Amino acid sequence: MNKQLELLETKVAFQEVTIEELNQMVTRLQADISKLKEQLTLLSQKLQATQASNIANLSEETPPPHY
């Protein structure tokens, strides 16, 4: 009985270590995801600003040469 209790305590100790390591990994991954979301938002805003500035209004367009 005492040996079984020791075995269970050992398993629980290893599980606690594993859970802590996994928790740290999940925390790091969540931070990475947050950074990536911010970068994606900034890139999206820059792309939208760039696309809008490249297109002239219809009134600003010069007529084609055949007119």
C-alpha cells in the first residue's frame, strides 16, 4: 500500500511539472498571437491607406488619347 501511494505521489508531481510547463507555453503562444494580431491590423491599415491613395477620382482622371 505504501509503495502504491509513493507511485501515485510521484505521478502527481510529474503531472504538476508538465501542467506548469504547458501553462507557460500557452501563455507565450497567447502573447505571440496578440503581437501578430496587432501587426496584422497595422499592415491591413497601411494597405488600405496605400490602395486608397493610388486610385484617382473619376473627375481627376485624364481622358484616354482617343477622345
